[in-house]
Amino acid sequence: MGTDNNRRSAGRITTRFEALYSAGREEGFAVLRDISYTGALFGETTIRPEIGKRIRAYVFVQPVSPVELVGEVVRTTDDGFAIRYEIADPEVRRLVDDAAAVVTSEG
């Protein structure tokens, strides 16, 4: 299991969105468990890419079309992995803000 000292540098929002992802030629299904402006945690994964692998994920938030997340695997967990984004994409910021709004309205 890998570690990353900065993995909690940004506030995370707990989510439960379905996602499809690819790591090179491998493809899998996961649940986006939490997200921030700098990274995301995926669980219930069908494959677990190695640390350092580049990931492209499509997160399904209804009724909006999938949001694309691109990043590098920075750690693994018992049933998934975490990625850190390469750049702060406006679409990622919107996804985080939307997820925060959903959590606030349900809480």
C-alpha cells in the first residue's frame, strides 16, 4: 500500500457516484467515494492500477453527462485507489461544487 503525505491537503466531499476508468489498456468500474479540487478516491474497483499509473475516469452524475477526471494514482487501498489531478480543470471544480451542494442538501 502506498502513502502520500499531501493526500489530505484539500477538503474532501464524500460521494457515491459510479465511474468507468482506464489505465492504459486496462478498463474498470468503480465508485467515486470522495473528491476534492486536487484528487479523488475510488472504491469497489474491478482493477487496481499501480501507483504512478495515469488514470482517465468518467464519473456519472445524473442528469449531467459524464465528467472526465485525469490524474495519477498516488496510493492504493484495500478495494481501490486514489488519484491526484495534473491540472485544476474548471469541470472538476464544478463536479466538486455540485457534490458539495448535494451533500449539504441531504444533510
